[in-house]
Amino acid sequence: MTFTVTGDTVHGTERIFPFDLIPRVIPDAEWQKIEQGLSQRIIALNLFLNDIYHGGKIIADGIIPEDVVKSAAHYRPEMVGVDVPKDIYIHICGSDLIRDGEGNYLVLEDNGRCPSGVSYLLENREAMKRAVPGMYRALGVRPVDDYADLLRKTLEFLSPRQAQSPVCVVLTPGLYNSAYFEHSFLARQMGIEIVEGRDLVAIDGYVYMRTTRGLVQVDVIYRRIDDDFLDPQVFREDSMLGVPGLMDAYLKGNVALANAVGTGVADDKVTYAYVPDMIRYYLAQEPIIDNVPTYLGWREGDRRYILEHLEELVVKAANESGGYGMLMGPSSTKEERVVFAQRIEAEPRNYVAQPVVSLSRHPTICGDHIEGRHVDLRPFVLYGEDIEIIPGGLTRVALTKGSLVVNSSQGGGSKDTWVLYQ
């Protein structure tokens, strides 16, 4: 299993994704609470997205400021008034969970655009079943190998043509994308085509795939390309990755996209701070899984606190991922803090800060011995006709001693996650 890091002239672009053989075990009762919390969250996020693109009642009622929504980097005015299939915007979600010092799960961030990592989850499980088949069977570990079937059913549920078997494809940026292994893996597991933008063509409001037998109409696109690159006629004119005319077909309802255009508002780390309020507003419920306490740079009082306590906080850019655009206060230098203070002052809307949460640790093989290493958990949620949550998720592990950064691009690895039957 590999992933790609572009621009690394020292280690090269393609790397092996490290895998630790000691699995993370989650009891059934613990997992049930996680499932309930994630289901609650994805429902609220979808209601929020549908709302802000159809009138913005949550804004009018003063729950979330209009400027926070419309200044988000991935807010798409093109989607205002557009009805998406089944009113679902986020069909595949990967919310990152951590555990605090008291053992409580907290949501660290939501990934609702193009969440990656599920292929590593599936391959990790295959590796463990081969390595320790007896232990796997004896403990009663819940299976994860139906994910590809569930994903395909989720995609087919969105098809505008229900009278026949829908044609679904995975749209990838190409071989050099950091998650290309996953794109090709999932397409193969689902038994559908993997395509690049040049393999598709939009004609008269419909999207077709070029094949050796001629053009084939496409119903659903599982796109692994950000909004900006989807259609050079609507978004970035210099994009060579998308399909000219794709948005026209999408807005006419002749092709479905998973995830929907405009979901990036829910990925924004400033919007994240309001998710508990969304749950209370739309569902009249308290959050089952809470957020990490978050300070917002655009609030004057929060900003003053952030600037006075930079050495104690984790500061994040609102739309960066992979461990980039982040300041780890306790391990930062004075020069780094000065730079981030200037950035926060210049673009307060673009920064949030959180207290350092000491992630839970898990036994991990380190050379010829075992030590504790910090971990998080990325469960994967599918939202189609039903909400399906794969039992477990991708446990990411910070292989560097003392590090709290688990991202693969920053030297992290992964573990298999075992959810036990009751």
C-alpha cells in the first residue's frame, strides 16, 4: 500500500504506508455510541448544507453568522437553489475522532469533500486475517469487507435513471494523485470504471464515458476531485482534470455527483465549531459526540486569547488538511509563533485554535520492542437510502515518539481496528 507526497525531493513521491500489527480493539457498547453520534452528525450536516443553499434559515435565526458561511473557501453560490438528488450532499464522510484523558471520544474534524483512507482500512484487515486468522476468529471481530458493496449501493441510489442498472464511475485526478491507490482499489472492488476527465465528455446536458464500443451515458460520478477542478467552464479555467460542461449536466439533474458540489462548507474548520449548534437547531438533540473546544480567530475575544496563548494551543488554517498549515504551540519556536500571529492578524477568519488534547495512546511495535504511540480514528459513514457505518475505521498512529500528528504525509502509519460482537 502506497501514498504519494508531492514536492518531496528527499524521500521521493511514492511511499509505503506503514502498518502496525497490533490491532486497536473497540468493545461493542463503545462502538454503538460512536455509531449513534456519527449518524446524528451526518444528518445535521446534510440538513445544514441543504438549508444554506435554500434560504438559510439557520442564518436568519442567528445560529451561525452569514459571513462565516459565505466567506468559507468552498461555499459555492452556483449551488443556491439547486436541488441535489435525495437532498443528500455528503454521501461519504470520514469524521476524525480522538479520545481525551478521560476516555471520551471527541470529533476533531469532519471530512465531507473527498475523504480518503478507507482502502487502507480494507487492506489492513486482509493483512491481519492472513497474519493471525485464529485470533481474528476467536475474538469475534465484526467484518468490514462489505464496504465496496455498500458504497456501490449508495452511489446507485443517487442515479437519475432508476429504470435500468445505473452506470457509476470513479473520477480520479490521475496516477500522480496522493490517493490514486485508493481510487483504483475502490473502483476495482466495486466493479466499476475508473476514469480521468479526458475519458468523459458532456454533450447536450448529459455526461458520457468514452469506451471502445462508443459513448456510454454516465449516471453517477464518485468524484475524487475538488470542486475547483471539476469543470473549467464554471470553476478554474486552467483545470485539465475535469470535464467541460459537467456542471451543466449536474445542474440539470442528468448526472449525480458524490459528494455534492458545495459540501466543502461543512469541511471548514470554522463551520466545524458550530456543528453542536446545528444538532441542537435541526434535531433538537444534544450532541452524542462533542467537539474539541475551539477558539475562532474572527471573534475579537477569541483572537486576543489565541494570540496571548499561542505557546499552549494548536492553531489550524480553516481549509488546510494533512497536517499542513498548523502550529503545534507547545513544540513551536518563537519565530514560528511570530509568523502565525501575523497570519492570524491578517486573516482572522481563516484560523481557529484548540487546546492540546493528549490523544490516547496504543501499544505499537517500535523496532524490536513495544511502546505507546498516539492514535486517532477515522470511521467511514455512507449516507444513501440508509446510513451505514463500517464497524471500526482507520486507526492512524503517530509513529514518531511523542508526536500528536498522525497524518501519513507527516510520518504517520495505521492499524487495523477491531470492533467486537457483543
